[in-house]
Amino acid sequence: MTAQYVIVGSGIVGLYTTYCLINDAKVSSSKLTVMAEYLPGDESINYTSPWAGGNFSCITPNDADTLRFDKLTYTHLAIIQAKLGGPKCGLDTKPSSEYWDFYPGDEKINSLKSYLKDLVIVPKDQLPVGTVFGIKYTTWDFNCPLFLANFKEYFESIGVTFIKKKLTHISQAYLPKTKVVFNCTGIGSFSLSGVKDSKVYPTRGQVVVVRAPHIQENRMRWGEDYATYIIPRPYSGNQLVLGGFLQKDNWTGDTFGDQTKNILKRTTELMPEILDRPLEILRVAAGLRPSRQGGPRIEVERVENKLLVHNYGASGYGYQAGFGMSHKAVGLYIKEKAILARF
Ligand SMILES: Cc1cc2nc3c(=O)[nH]c(=O)nc-3n(C[C@H](O)[C@H](O)[C@H](O)COP(=O)(O)OP(=O)(O)OC[C@H]3O[C@@H](n4cnc5c(N)ncnc54)[C@H](O)[C@@H]3O)c2cc1C
């Protein structure tokens, strides 16, 4: 193990970053070390990735960077799926419908039109009551815990090292031969010394997981101050994830009965077919989306004669935009390395 490249964080953003280092920067896998307090298979309120729904949806903001991150990720996922052995890795396509209580904006819709598979605009007379716009298309669904585990297993099979370690300062990530550290610590960037980014805050979500073999499609509804979503989990024994909440600055990992009732009410109104079979609740869970004022931080810092590349703040879209974020982070590293090589 030479650990020339250390990726701190083993959430979806750290794993996409590892992938881009191998595929964009052509770094040999044996030089890569992923270091994290929590690894795939672990559960903690400080480890967001296992708690995601998770699918590709219209949750992202309409700025040019994020629209590009979405597009890059959506169009690259088939390659990742193939490398990990096909849909059984926990990543599959399924139909999706999304409805808004407001018009989502031309930037978003024009961008989606350029790449979404099977996209159709829902005719006005077919919209659910209270909504003004809708689309249908083929989306990506993740079985998040399974996908994380398979991504890690794939990396280990090609020689990437994983180390379980909690850092109190980012400088602890530099091992004797390390040239560059990628900081992919998500919500951890709020408290990790050497980073301590006060712009980072949680957007708490709660989900209810039910068993529903009869539901094989996604359905989402976006309001001004709420999000209701229904996401089937591929290769999970027919689990269906029902959500949710977007609670800013709420740090609790506890779950609440009134929120469970509220989620069940909204999701069964949006998709009454859920109740075609008796409701079987498997689990209620909460997670903290790693949000950041001004959006994700993707930038390079020089720390003495070494590099620190930040890639965190994926909020509610780490799975669907994180490949694009990581492609940018690794691209910045390649540029900075070329500048340093001139001196
Ligand atoms: C309810 C819910 C639903 C969601 N649904 C979706 C969805 O449908 N689609 C989608 O794209 N996204 C969704 N998200 C968002 C998605 O889960 C996040 O964007 C993503 O998981 C963030 O990944 P990350 O790698 O940045 O952070 P994390 O997964 O939190 O990983 C951080 C890593 O850094 C490590 N770390 C942190 N601090 C330290 C330290 N001091 N020392 C060592 N290691 C450290 C942790 O151990 C961990 O390995 C959802 C989130 C929630 C909560």
C-alpha cells in the first residue's frame, strides 16, 4: 500500500471520487486509499449515504453547475452499473413521474430534455389535483446500502485499500507518501478541524420503508415547502421507500410518529395503489443531507507542498449528481498538478 492518494470519506461522493481518479486521472488503484470513520455496511446518523431513497429526480437546483452534474451522472451510470456486474449491484432503471405545484423553470426542463430517456410532458388534464406541471421518464433507482457495498467490493477487487479511521484534523489523512487528499466528508466537514466549514448544515429527512411488490415505479411531488416521494429499491425484496421531509438545520437522527403518519398520508394520496395490499412497514429512518450555503464546495487548496481537494456539500443529490461533482474535483486536481509540475 503506497497511499499516494487518500480519499477521506466512504459515502457515495468519496466512492465516485475514487472512481474518477482511476478513470479520469488514470491513477493506479494500488495507489489509492479510502479512509473513513464509517464504511459501507456501517450505519450512523453521521454517515448519510445509506439513508438515501435514492433515485435520480428533479430535487436539484437550477444553476448551471448542478444541471451539468446531474446530466453527467445520469448519462454515466450505465457504465458504472456494467462495471459492477449489472442491475444486481443495486442500481437499476424504472419509470418515474414527477409533479410540481409550481412551474419548475425553463432551465431545468430544457436541460432534462437534452438527455432523459423516454421523457414526456404530462398533458394538463392528466395532472394530479393541485399540480401545474408534470413529466414522465425512465430514471435510475439505487438500493443505497447494497450499491455502496458493491462499489467498495469492486474497488477492493482492483486493489484500492480501505482504512477505518476517525480523523480529528484533516492533516491526519496525509500518510508518509501522500501527495493529495480528497476531502469527501459530507456533514463531517462542519466539525473536522482544518476544514470546519460553518456554511455546512444538515437538511434532515425521514423515510418509511414498506414492502410493496406491486409498486415498480417512482412518483414524486414537489411543493414550495415540501417534497413527497415514492421510490422502489432495486434488488431489496420489494422494498418501497416513502418520504419525506426537508428540515433545515435539524441535527436529530431520531424518528417521529407524527412524521411517519404524515408521510403515509401524502404518499398514499399521491399513489393510492400502495394500499392495494395491506401496508407492511419494515422500518422508519432519518438521515442528514449534507447541505451547504452557496452549494457544494469543489475546490483545490495548497497545504504546504501538498494538495487538498474538497468535494462535499451534495445535500439531497449525492447519488444523482455526485459523479459530476467528482469529475469536476478530479479535473481541478489534474490542472493544479500540471501547474505545480512547471515549478
Ligand atoms: C432521507 C434522504 C433521502 C435522500 N434521497 C436521495 C436521493 O433519492 N437521491 C440522491 O441523489 N441523494 C439522496 N439523498 C442525499 C444523499 O444521501 C447525500 O447527498 C449523500 O449521501 C452524501 O454523500 P457524502 O459521501 O457526501 O456523505 P456521507 O455519506 O455522509 O459520507 C461521509 C463520509 O465521510 C466520513 N467522515 C466524515 N467525517 C469524518 C472524520 N472526521 N474522520 C473520518 N471520516 C469522516 C464518514 O465516515 C463517511 O464515510 C438523500 C438523503 C437523505 C437523508
